[in-house]
Amino acid sequence: MNAEAPSSPAAQKPVIIVGGGMAGLACACYLHRAGQPVLLLEAADAVGGRVRTDVTPDGFRLDHGFQILLTKYPEVQRLMDYGALQLKTFTSGAVIRLPYGQEITLRNPLRQPLRALSAVTAPIGTLADKLRLVSLAQHVSRRSNEELLARPSTDTLTFLRNYGWSEQIIETFFRPFFGGVYLDRELTTASNFFEFVFKQFVEGDAALPARGIQEIPRQLAARLPADSVLLHARVAALDGAKVQLTDGRSYEGSAVVLATDGPALRNLVPALRTHEPTEARRTTCTYFAAEGRSPGRGDGLLRLNAAPNALAQNVAFLSDVAQEYAPVGQTLVSVSTHGNHGLADDELAHRLRDELMAWFGPAAGKWRRLGTYHIEHALPLYGAGQPARQPLQLAEGLYRCGDWASYPSLNGAMATGREVAEAIIAQRQS
């Protein structure tokens, strides 16, 4: 069965974009803005890819994994309407639970490190460590994002040690904080990406759209013609510029852009299987409902666990940040566990409650589990020496975009979408 792309003149075939995540949506928006017809094919029942939100019958908003928007991401600033998202910001800082149970509250540790770490007795680092935070904040602020990402890299842990930080601050701050950002407590992620992310936290905020993280892809999809986005459209094969769906439909475009994750891309383009990595980091997000006053006291701070073998690696009281995330009188609690823990959902929740009771008191044992999200391909690996951009054109008329071809972030995904759109537009104008 051949199907002509909806509303597309036969003489002007659309650019077909396979995948409705952030990279595909960004690509589609830039192409549409330039007057190019597009057809976006999404296998799921809604756009967003990993950036999705479920709403429970009683009104909790459950993002697919703990996700935040860093407001200084340049690609996000370039394309998104922040006012329409009604962004709610976390308090800059964190509460860190040390391995022996003591809690340390850090306010603005990256923006105002001397003030945040001024207590002589705070067991998170030396005075020299605090001065090095100032030095790195100045270093990244003087350089563009592109310069930072282009720097030669080692792994983050080696970078931190070479910079001179003590093992104490590495274990009590960098490992729980940036290990949570990377989903990588070993800090094997490339150091140039660490510098880029450090800059985002120094200069911007961490935020949530009031109605859930999926408002970000929804905003982009709303800018496209209604008939240019097809849901429940799973691609089975490619034949040049023709795309075959699993249900028998096929569409022919002027070019094809693959905006899928790495494994799906390699299934569609077998030639990529032999020479590109497929590894990704996984995470599990368990949501609980807490009755009554928020255990987070409404402070809007992220909780980080510095204990090395904890299952509850970070905890966020999301409705303290955006009250729309929970019905009145209840608190939405997000608990993240990284890596392959091998536990069934009920057993994981049981063990998490045991840890959380030691942290937040006996009431945590009564928190009601709302849902558990296993994100198998949450972030692609980005190791030392890996280029910040893989080739985006695979063949004549065939492109790819996404953080799998870049660095693991929303910014990387959107940047590749824009760059592919610009390459297609430039080719047609030449």
C-alpha cells in the first residue's frame, strides 16, 4: 500500500522524519519555519520520546523518569517559549545526606561557592576545594559552550583529581550531584561535557514546566501542521527515500531524517552496527505519594545521597517546585535509582521505603507507590575522547539527529535536529 504524505503536493515531497522526540521535533520545526513540507512519523501514541508525562486519575503528573530543564541550554532558549511553559524553578542548591546520616544543605554551591561552603565544620571539602569551585566557575563562564565541548577530554573523575579537588568533596558533592546528572556515579563521562554542564548550573536554573515535562515536546508539535504528524506509525524499513511502516503503509519523501535512539537507528541502517557504540545508561524512577505536609518542607531543594550503595540515589519533592504535579494536600515524591538493580517493582519500592524512613522518618514507610518507570536507554554513553558530533548525513538524502549522535542531553538532541534542518535547507537553496 502506497500512501501519499497528507496534504503534500506530489511535486514537493516532504522531508520524512522518523521519530517524534526532541531531536525530530526540533528538525521539523526548523524545516517548517523555512517553508519545507515535513512528515513526522512517531511509533508511540504521543510525541516526546523519552520526554513524556502521565497523569494519574487522582491528578499526579508522573514524568517518565526524573527530568529537569536547564534554562540556559542554548538550543532550548533558541526554540522554546518559556512563558508558555510556566516554568517553576528548583531552589539552587541541594541537601546532601552523608554516608553516616548527617545532612548538609548547600545553597548555590556553584554560583556562590564560598558562601555556600563557608562553614569550617561542613564535612564536604577543604578551603582549597572551595576556591577551586570559584576558579572553575570563572573558567567556564569565560568560555562559550562550543569551546568547552571542543576541549580535549579525559573522564570526569580524572579531571576532578587533576584539578586538585580532595577525595572528600568528590565523594560528598561531585559524585552524588553530577553522578545523578550523568546517571554515572563512577564519573566516567567525558570531562568536556562536565565543564559544559557545570556552566549550565552556574549560569541558569533547573526548572519544571508546570504541567509536566511533556509540555516541552507538545509546544513544538503544536507549531506544525496537524496533518504533518502521524502517531502509531512504526517504521519497518527504508528503501532510499521511501519509508515502509509495519502496517503496510509507505511514504516517499524528498529526504529522510532518522531521529530515533541508537538501537532503533542501527536496526534501520545495518551498516552502522559494526562501528558505533550502542551502550546506554539506565535509570529507574519510583514515584510515591505522601499525605499532608511535604517532607521536603517546601524548600525546593534536591536531595542527594552520598552513600555509595544506596538505592535511593536522589529524591525530589516535585510538587514543592510545581504544585500542579500533585493534588491538594499531597506531595509527589520522585526517587531515582541508577543502573541495573535487578529488583521487581514491589521489592524495589519496599527497599526504598526502608532507606527513606532512615532519611525522612517513619512516615516514609506509609508513602503510597504511584508508579515505577524503567528507562532502559535514558542517556547514551559519552566517554573521554568521544566527539561532540557524529556525522549527521549518512548517505545522499539520508540524515540522522539525536543525542546519540552528539552528547547526552536535551540540548545535544535539539542541536542536531537544527543542524540537520539547516543542512537540508542549504542544499535546496544551493
